[in-house]
Amino acid sequence: MHCPGTSGQKPTSPDTPGRSGFTAPSALPPNRLRRFFRVPQDFVRVEKPLPKPYLVPLRVSPLPDTLAKGTNNGFLNAMTLPNQLTTLRIILVPVFVALLLQNDPYLKLVGVIVFAVASLTDAYDGYHARKYGEVTRLGAFLDPLADKLLITAAFLLYVWQGYLALWMVLLVAARDIIITVLRVYAEFRDRPVVTSREAKYKTLAQNLFAYVVMLFILLKEDRFFGKRVASATNAILNSGYLDYVMFAITVFTVYTGVSYLLSNWNLALRHPEGGR
């Protein structure tokens, strides 16, 4: 027994297409199923869950020195906090010199404070760079350059005020210029030189001498410590003892320069094609 109008036709199941062309939802592919029911994307199941930001481990690694790689942002990447402090120290050099040349003793006091701040940045930037792995080639070049500018500017200031002989300061400055040129050439050839222990002692002696003379400059101001202290300090500054100390520092500085050249000649100049 069959119903009229259905002779020769197979019964249509819910999952197969009928005469009207209607397609049941379960027969559609998954991607068409989502379009058929217009399911919002927020409710579609994601096969691979998104990573949780707070579960991603943070790794502190040293910043790459991209200055020598030719990237567009290499200079910005190399300007780490220690390099910024070194740049600040270079900027403070003409500031403290201009303040110490003033006649007002309070401006001289500010100049001494600026010199002390610049020296403190020298002590901190190296520590920060080594502790947090931010040692860069730019910093290895700028840090000793800033030190030489700071000390040489102080020595030239003492020459201008009549406390030191010019020829000794010129010898110290010439040694620093030669060593700086060697450093630049060695870095350009990818053969960086290493600072010797004697050179570090030389820098320490120069810094201590610069601090002592700067302290004398403050002591000779009678507004701060009275006329008796100022008179005794002027006698020390004009006695010639500073020249003897400066002569010893000059000899030691020249010796470290010659030793520096001899120890790094084969490394940086005679075989410049090698790498680190």
C-alpha cells in the first residue's frame, strides 16, 4: 500500500536532499555548518587554545649590540642605561668647567658637585652594565672616552688657573688620544683591546689627584672655611707640590700608554682580519 503521488519515489530521509532542494543541517560540512547557523565567532570552539600572557616566562637576556650589524635601529638599541649615563657624563664636562671658572664661590661649589655627579655615573654605569648584561661595543668605546674627557678638562682647568704645567697635561692628553684611536681602529677591525690593570691604576690616580685639587679650590674660598684655611690652601696651591705629583702621574701615564701599545699591537694591528 502506498499513498497517491508517491509511486516510484523513495522515501526521503531527514539527512538527504529532497525535491525542494532543502539540505539538512547535519549533512553540511563543519565550515558551512557554522555559516548556516550563523554562529558568532566567540562561540566557535578553538582547536588550539590561545597562550595566556601571564604564563609566558620572562627571560632577561643581554641586549644585542646591533650597532655593528647595520640595522636601522642599532643605535637606539645600543643606547642602554649605562650608555645614557656615559653620554650624560660627556655633556656635564663643559658644565662643570664653566661653573668652576666663575668668581662666585657658590657657583664653584655647584661646579664641584657637578663633577662629583659625573664621577658617580662613571662608577655606576659599569656596574649596571655587567650586572644586567648590557655591555655593548658602544659603551666599551664611550666609557673610557668620557673618563678621558672629564679628567683632561679638569687638568686643563688647573693649567688655566696656574696650578699645573701645560706640558705635562699635553703629554697625558696625547697618550689618551693615541689609545682612543687604537681602540676605534681595533673595534672597526673587530679586534677589541682589553684594558690593562696598570691603566686602571693610572685612571684611579688621576681621579684622586683631580678630586684633591678641586677640594683645594673650595678650601681657598674664605666664605666657606675662613681666611686662615684659605691662606694655607693658597700656599699649598702655589708651592709647587702639585707639579711634583703631576709629574709622577705623567710618567706613569706615559708608561701605561707604551705598555698598552706593545701588548695590543699584535692583537689589534698586525692581525686585524680575525674575529673576537
